Amino acid sequence: MCRNIRSLHNYEPPAADSEVADAALQYVRKISGFTKPSQANAEAFDRAVQEITLATRRLLDGLVTQAPPKNREVEAAKRRERARERFAA
């Protein structure tokens, strides 16, 4: 999995629409190989981002869990620590 795509399920507060859209954009960029598509591909690229955003929101809204919600700050601190260990040389 791409390191830039983060889990959005089971957080308090729930994932914002902007986070879902950002994840969809990152996914489409990864799959297409484009950071910014050409004018010829822009419509297909933007449509894919919109469709994946909607599908992701439906998925997140439909998921259920018994686990307590994760804390965003705690999870961010864990990611920073893992990055620090990974890049320390």
C-alpha cells in the first residue's frame, strides 16, 4: 500500500469529506501514474476521483466495528515515531 494513503475507518471524529477526497485523489494518481493529468485526460481523471470519493464514503459509512475509535493525535504520533526510526541512519 502506498504510504501516503491512510486508514480512514474508525476514527474519532470520523473522516471528513476532504480526507476522503484526498485519499481518492492519491489513489487515482497512483493508479494512473499522473500527478496532474494532461488536458486530454483531465475529464476522465476528475471523474475517477469523484467516483472513488463516493465509493469510499459509502464504504466508510457501511463499515461497523466493535473496537473503540482510534485517536487521531495518538495515531499521528505513532506514524511520526515509525518515520523517525525508519529514516534515522
